[in-house]
Amino acid sequence: MPRLTPALLLGLVLLGAVLLAAAVPDWLAPYDPLAFDFTALSAAPSAAHPFGTDQFGRDILSRTLHAARIDLQIALFCMVFPLLIGGLIGLLVGWYGGWIDAVFGRLVDLVVTFPFLVLVIFFVAVLGPGLVNVYIAVACVGWVPYAKLMRAEVLVQRQSDYVAAGRVLGYAMPRILLRHILPNACRPVLVYAVTDMALAILLGSSLGYLGLGAQPPTAEWGVLIADGKNFFTTAPWISLFPGVAIVLAGIGFSLTGDGLADLLAVKK
Amino acid sequence: MTALLTTTDLAMRFPGRHGLTDLLRGIPRPVVRALDGVSLDVRPGETLGIVGESGCGKSTLARCLVGLHRPNAGAVRYQGTDIATLRGSARQAFHRQVQMVFQDPYGSLNPLMSVGASLAEALAVHRIVPPADIPRRVQDLLDRVHLPATAANRYPHEFSGGQRQRIGIARALAVEPKIIVADEPVSALDVSVQAQIVNLLQELQTSLGLTLVFITHDLRLVRHLTHRVAVMYLGRIVELGPTEDVFASARHPYTQALLRAVPRLVPGQRSRDVAVRGELPSPLAPPPGCAFHPRCQRAEPDCAATVPALALREGHWPVACLQADRAIAHSSTIATSTPSV
């Protein structure tokens, strides 16, 4: 049984830092993230402003810390809704098979034909920018990998003898599906979900950068990077530190997901 | 004696692979005939053995008997009622009375449920005992299969193959069945553990008055455990008789060949005879007439033309061989050299 590997530990530490920032940004941030300071416009990192300030004199450290809450919310919702929808679809498709499976296969082909981001942008463009519409768009597109994973795992589990034993014992179908197959089939899906949150943060930031996600003046890492893009040659810190935050949060989720996969794989 | 469980002309076909090009060329979809007209009866209190090579349809028959497969033709009747027509509480009642023990002790238990939880679930779903009495009944069941009481809180991966098979038996016993269909319950186990499980099944049969359908490819186990034996070949029963008599004077050439193939424990008596010529034909394309005729040493031209029915044919138990009368004459050589367990 592998213990806490250094990689998993690092992942958990990074994730813990993001969670802490999201939980109590007011305690950690030295300034109000929306407060203008006209005495320090686009100021370079200093003792007063460790990450510098933007063109309106807003403190980058404070904005980066406050953004953690929004980005974590994006990561969570961009994972949870596809997980629930895709998991349910995969469970039913894997169990019933037949023509339902055939229809599912064609639908999946249709969705994966387009790049993920392009489809999401398409949906957001139709629905209008904003975080709620981002969640709807991601739920419409992002369920596919979850459903595929769940279906494959259900196909394996439904062949197993313990499922046959349940049927011989006369257990009702919902009991077999939810109490026996689902707990055994959801492990790879849950591991994928943690790793997927890293991608969700990137996605949320990308959409924020493009102006389709969180709207200014909300502090969100993608929005912060977009804020600084016109000043990158003169005040690179405006974009740099939120970018570092994205990278660290992404690494945190990835390492934690990998570590969890290793931990869970052994017990099987 | 009225039969508890009967099958009549049971047929089970599984579709084979059929690609798009086959479809366009008009090639008909290949069909595996796992069961092809199986009729047999399971009598109360007996142990019925079902033997045959891999791929002869033994497991398919077992799964039809417990209602896991719905046969394409024919019927499985429990106490006279076709189980395919059972719905709701009647079907629950059937499942309560006909249970199964599986071949693979590693796959037949839910790895995420403790042993106690697995047993308790069966007890609760069928309301065998009031909820308050469930923990005590779980202990009784574990005791009955000779597992320690502490096993209830442990998980399947903490047990050996033989212990898991005991758990599987305890789970089948939880609902107080009349019949247990055991599908190769010991073939995945070490020989020493096999004996323990076989003895346990025998002990339970005596103490609980169970009816046992024991599916195996091990003739020694059949002889040790069963009252009657059905010999299967390519989805059909070729011989069905009292175990003692079949072992003493098998009537079907295939049964005779199987008995010759049993390894002897006495080194000097090691047989150099080839038990059966050739390979088991593909069930996708079974030979015409008697499916055994290409491998049979006594085949006559009519064997390739007529499918022999399972009938008495002037003997004491039914056999599916056109040459059965002639076969009796040869069987005396086998009677002297039957193996001991």
C-alpha cells in the first residue's frame, strides 16, 4: 500500500493553499480587491504591494487571492454537473446497452468531433457571457468523457458474478445498479474528476480572458490576465501573478488526482 | 417422485460476430447453440451432476435453471410453473428457493461490501428474519459454513479462495433455498480446498435437505457427490442416469471415453488409450446428425444423418446414441477400471 508520495503531498499542499485563499480571502489579502489606489498606479512589486498594482492601483495580491474563490467555484461546477450528468448517462447506457448504446455512441462521436473549447464558446456565445451560462455550456459538452468512462466501467462490472448473484437473489434493478454496480464503477470516474478540475480552471480562465466567463470587475484569474495584457511590456506583474496562480492550482489538482488514482488502484 | 425443477426442450442460442461486410454479402448471422433441446428433471433431495467438456453448455444450463438466462425455446419449470412467466412476488419467491454458487470465488462477491453486509442484504431484501435479528442470523450463517464470527466485518479481499467460496455458499443459504445450483464451485480452488468445499456442500445437503445441481468437468467429484448424472456434449444431454450405474456401465460412447480419460491413482494402470479423437467441434457449426459422430469410434453411416434423441433404447436409463445397444457390449471393459476418489 503506497503511502503519501511526495507528488501527492505537494498536490495536497497546493490545493490546500488555494482552498485557504478561497475560504478566507479577507484575512489573507492586505487590501480590498476592488479598492483603487491612485497613488500607486501600475506600481511594481514592493513591500506595500508584494505583487504590484494594476493600472487603477488595485492590489494584485489581494485580487489574486480573492479570485481563488471564483476559480474554485468554476472548477467545482465545471466538474460536478458533467460528472452527475455523464455518470448517470454512462450508468444507464452501460446497463441497458442495445439501441440506447448505439444512439449514445453516435452522439458521443458528434460531440467529440468539435474541439471542446470551440463547442463551449459556441454555447456561451448563444446563451450570452457570464458564469452561469458557462456552467450550462460545460454541462452540455463536458458530460461526454464522464459518460464514456462510466459506461466502460459498467460494462465490465455488469458481467461480473456478484451482479449475477444479485440477480439470482432477486434484487431489484435499482438496487443492483446503485448499490452494487455504481460504487464499483465510479472509482475511475472520480479520479478523472479531480484531474478534470485542473482543466476546468484553465477553461474558466480562458473564457474569463476572452470575456465570456466571469465579468469585470470581478477578480478572476483569467480576467486578471486579460486586464494586464495591454500593459505586459511595461507592467508584466499584472498578468504574471494570476498566471502563476493558475499554474499552481492546476498542478495541485493534477498531482492530487494522480496520487488518488495510485492510492485507489491498489485496493482493487 | 415429482420433479422440483424441470427443463423441456431448452434451447439457448447466442449470436456470433456479424460484421457489416457479412451483412452486405448476405451471409447469415452465425449462431452458437449453447443449449439445443435439453430436457431434464431435478428431483427433491437429490444431487444431480452435470458433466461435460468446456463449452458444452453446462454453465449456460446452470444460468437458465436459476433464471439468469431466458431460453430462446423450451421452458424451465419450477414446481410446474414456467419461470419465464413469473412476475413480482412470485418471481421473488422463485429466487428465494433456487440459488446459485458461482465458479469464480473472486468475482462473485461485491468487493466493496463486507461479508456481513452482503449476507444482511439478502436477509433484508427477502425479509427472512426481522431486522433486529439480522446480525444474529449472519453469525448463524457464517457458523454454518465454518467461518469465524469475525468474518462478518471483513471484506472479500481479506479471504482466500476457499473461504470466499464459503461466503458465496452462505449468501446462497441466507434466503433458505430448496435448490442450490453450483456452477463448477471448486474448479478454481486447490485440490485440498476442493475437498473441504465438497464436504461442506454434502454436509449442508444432509442437514438442510437441500437439492443440489452440481456442475463440473471433474468426474471424480461427480462420482463422490452425485446421485444422478447428466452428460452433456455440444449443448445436448447424451446420457442421463444413476451415477453408480453410469460409472459402472456407461452406454454412450462419449461417456465411456470420458471415463477412460480419468487419471488413475495407481501408476501401473496408466492408460495409453486416446480418450476421444480430435477436437471439440465449433458450436458455431456443429456436425450434422449425432454431434459426436466425427470423434466416435463406433460411428455408423446413419449417425451422420440422424440426430439421436435421448431415449431409453432398451436400457434402464436414457441415452442419445443410435448404437446404444451395441455400446453396452463394450462397456464391461470400463466397469472394472472405474477410478476411486
